[in-house]
Amino acid sequence: MRRLFTTTAVALLLALPALAKENHALLIGASTYPNLDERFWLKGPANDVDLVHRFLTTNTAVPFDADNITLLADGLAGGTAPTLAAIRAAMADLTARVQPGDFVYLHFSGHGSQSPALDPDSELDGLDEIFLPVDIGPWDDTVGTVTNALVDDEIGAMLDGLRAKGADVWVVFDSCHSGTATRAAPSGEDVRMRQLPPQALRIPDATLIAAEQAAVRTRALAPDPRERAEPPVVTTDTADQGSLVAFFAAQTNEVTPEKNMPKGYPDRRLQGVFTYTLFEALAERPGITYRQLSQEILRKYTTGNLARSTPLFEGDLDAIALGGEPGARVAQWPAQPTNDGLSVAAGTLHGIAPGMELSVMKSPADPTEAAVATVTVTEAGTFRTTTGAPADLPRGAWLRKTADLVDFSLTVSLPRARGEANSALLRAAEIIRADEMAGPRLRFVAPGAEADLRLDLFEDSARPDAIWFLPSSGLVQDGDLARMPSVSTTDKSDFQLAEVIADNLRAMAKALNLLKIGAAANGNALNVQATLQSSRFDPLREEVIAGSRVALTGANVPRMIPDDVIGLRLENSNDGPVDYNILYVGSDYSISFMGNGRMQPGDVLDEDFILITDDAFGRDRMVVILSPAAPQSAVEDLSFLEQSAVERTRDASVRQGIAGLLDEAGFGETTRAAVSLKSRRTASAPSPMFLQFEIDTVPDT
């Protein structure tokens, strides 16, 4: 399969007469499949299309005319059923209408699957990735295809057609193609995977195996374990076409869920986790690049413990999302008076939460320091917020978001399973609750209730007595189960079990809270360039191999194998000194302090920090915390965050600044669940900058 390539149609477009750029969108959401068993039907794709449509028509950064948006979604008012014929017709109509320089957004939500490749030479694994329109049918052995399937090669041709017209295209796929089995903790929520095993399409197992074996025989070399599967889109590349960006919810060997989003709000509904997270990040930070957007999505996946899948990002990632203009945008909206307060056309999707304070501005052009009052958010929906009323509301006032609330609480759902292992867990949970062994901000909730984390037992696994710590969806692929945290029950007393579970939950909360602060911090006032680097270690000579260092500049999560070395290059382009602290958060929620120091203006740090071993594999994260330093001050020291130092006796002084906030994030004794970042700095002082690099460590096989 060929990788996505991008170009900008410079020569052709300059030769054409100037036209007003228009934005177009085609939104496809396939939920119900009459030819499939009802257990394979979905509910979220129609909601995805509704969310995206509302965002595109209401955002002020890059507005879309409703007449330029086509809705193909069953179960949505105003939408047309997304049959294969309807998708083809809509794409042909869109291709005929676009002009050079136009921007096109395409969204696909629904089931994906795999089938034997029509052109085996185009697929490394011998399988085509397919998107399922609502009129999908079974495998047709006479022609070797799935009836009415939208095959990746055809999607690639559709994208080529749009780009050939000179349009810039962003395509998002919230579907998955893997047939990998999943396990699920029972949940009161309707959580589903957007996966459809090929067997559900009546593709014979022997046909699939034959296609995969044929592909293996054509490979000259075994695949590098550090290489990820290529994206399921085939495109051509010439010098006279528009650019292309493609976002995929999961790798081709992973699955992606839909669940009730956002957590904790009465108007939540089933959404694709990827779709909601993407537009939440875009709504909170308009004007960012696709690369920055991809980083925010990965960070939200971590802090929300949303899914185990790894999104994939391809194309011209340094362009501004939605074809917008570069530069930081202020999060603010015109205030509309109501009977008992104010309202704005923004909400939870834009990072607004009840209890948050918004600044009242006379003019949207005024600096934040010129705010005439603050109001408190009383209610927040996805696209609507209400607040209290200020004593004197200026005419034409705007409400500006100037701070984020960071939720430090951790809710844990108990399992529905029965048996002695579950009884032991319930007794341990009661001990933890009574003694607050995991801290005052931990809350156990009933089986199936909305939660950040789910505990469950799998009686049919190799460890039926073990308690497994699962993500909020409760869904995990079989291959990942061995890498999930777990605790055995038969070898411990109730109190010992309580201690071990409490230790695990404390460690997990601490690591997650560190990443939550990073997600909320907005250090755009600091000018520090950072590059993650990889090199190889020679265990015989016990040194890094000369000339093996390469910069990891892509947006996708890199894979590392044992004896890989992770390095970091930082360059301080600020006028003043900047302190750095480097932490490594392991997939086991450990936190290792890797070092700190001070960089004067113009200084460059270029060092190796981490050697990958075969002790454990999974999703790790390097977190770099940068903070402006005052002259003659001590270097900021965040070594107390190291997990091994949790029980270390600390001095009784109160930490200030970023250290104080981190102390409060689960390492101090406060019981407050949400803390405002604004309360930790003056309005004029630059905020700390959190850089988070995701890394997957995998075996060298």
C-alpha cells in the first residue's frame, strides 16, 4: 500500500484567475445496516455527523456555509441514507463543484472491515480496507468482493479527483478495520466498537488466510517492528493538485469505540470517541496546525483514559486546520442576555465547564487585563453555556475564557462479576474507602456507572483471580490484556489487597493528573524549540552507536525496541532564562525524574535520556516542563514527582507556582477536585509549557 503524499498546486493555481475560496464538506455517518445482524448496528455515526455539522456552521474561525455541506447520515433529520450509490453521487457532485483553492472537509463515521484485496500487489497484508455503507451486503465469491463495499482504492481515487481540481482536502475516518477480538467490562453505558469482523460479511476464513499468506510470500524482508501499518488510503501524487491531510481513528490492526460523550454532562450522547475528541481539541484551540491538533488528540486520549487505540495522522500536517489562518485565537464569544444571566454559543466542546469563571470584556479587542467583571458558569451544554449576570453589563459585551479547570478526581467503577475474587475486591474497596487509603479524591462507583477507570475480572482468562484495571470504555483488545495493570487476589488478605489496589490507584491518579495539567497549560508565550531523537545503543561497548541518531519529526506515535535510545534537543529562543524538568511516565504509570536545569537565552540542550529495555512494553510518555526563570532564583526542581518518592518526607513549606500546582494535583492533602491554572500565576506572567511525547515500546520481533 502506498503512503499518503502531499503537494501544493502552485504553478497551476497561479496561472488561474483569482477566485473567492469556498469551504465545502461531505459528512457521512452509517449507523444501521439492514443486511447485518442488529448487534452490529451503531448509534454514534449520526451523532458524529450532527456534531461536526453544528461545529462547521457555528465556528467563527473558519465558517462553512450550510449550503456547501452535504449530510449522508441515517437517523439524522435532513440527512440522506449513506448508501454506496449516494456516497458516489455526492462525491461526484462535490468534485464537479469545487474550484482551485477551495477547501474540502470529508468525514466518514461507521463500520470498517477488511476483505481480500482486488489488487494484491497494492496491499502489503493482502487485504483491502473497506468502509461499510448502510446497504452493505455479503461476500460475493463469484467476483471476489463484498457487495456494496467502499474499498480503500476507490476512496483514494475520490480524493485524487478533488485534489486534481486544485482543492485542499482534509479527510477524517472514525472507523476501524481490525477484526481483533475485544474484551469488555459490563457497563451501564452503551459502548460499542466500530469493528466488523470479516466473518460477519460471510467472507470465508480460508479466503482471508490465502490472501494473507500470499502477501507474506511476496515480502522480501520481515517487517521492522518499529514500522506501523500504512494508512488505508491509496492516492497518486502530481505537481498540479491540492494538498491532502488524513486522520484515522485507529491503526488498521486496532479498533476504536463509540461511547457517551462528554463525561459527566446531562446532554451527552453516543459519539465516536475520535470524532468528539478531535472537535473538542479544535474548538478549544482554533488556528492550530494539524500536527498540533494531533498532539492534543493523543494527550486527551491519555488524560481521559478514553481508548487504547492509536490514531494515525498523515499528510501536510504543518498547515492550519480547516484551511484557517495561523496565529493564536482568543477563546471568546458575544454575550447574549437571558432572564437571569448571560449565555454564549459555546460549551463543553470548547472547554467550558460549570464553576468556571469567564471574563466580561467591553470589546473583543481589549486585553484580558481590561476585563470589567467576571461571571461564573452555571450550566454548560455541548454548544451552549449560561452564566450568572454581572452587576453592570456593557453593551456589546463578550465573554472570554481565561483559565482552565483541571479535574483531579478519579472515579473507579466496580465489576459486576460474582465469585470469591469479586467479593475480595469489594471488601478491599470498603477498606480503601473507610481509610481513604488512595486519597480523598478517589470515588468508587457502581458497576456500569460512568467512570474514569473500570475494574473487572475475566474468568475465561489465564488469570481468573486477577483484577484488571481497564480504560473508561471498559473495552480492550485481547492482545493488550497482558499489558494492562492487574492485581492477583488469592495470595493476599483483604487488607493486603486493599493496600496494593490503593497503591496502584494513587500511582495512576498521580500520573494522569500530571498529564491533565499538561493538557490544560498553555505556554505559548515561551519560545522553545523541541525535537525528540532516537539512536541505537551498543550493549557490548556500552555506548550509543555513532551516527545512529535521527530526529523524530512525525506526528504519529513512534515505536521503540530494546536498545533504542531516546534523546531530546531543546533550544531556548526567549530573551530570558527558562528552566526545564524532564519526566518519563511509563505505561505502568511510573514517573521517573530524568533531570533538570536552566537554559540561558540561545542555549541548546542536546542529550540522550532513556534506554529502552525489555522489562515492559506499552505506551510511555516523555513530559518536558518548561517554566520561565527569574534571575538569581533556584532552578525549578520537580524531582518530588517521581513515583518512588511519593512516601518521602517533605518539608512543611508551601510550594508556589507550577510546583505548587503539581503538588496539589494529587501529591498534597487538598480535597479540591478542580483547580484553576489561573490561580497559580499573575495575569502577565507566561505560563509553564508542557511538551508531551508519546512513545510505544514494542518487542524486537
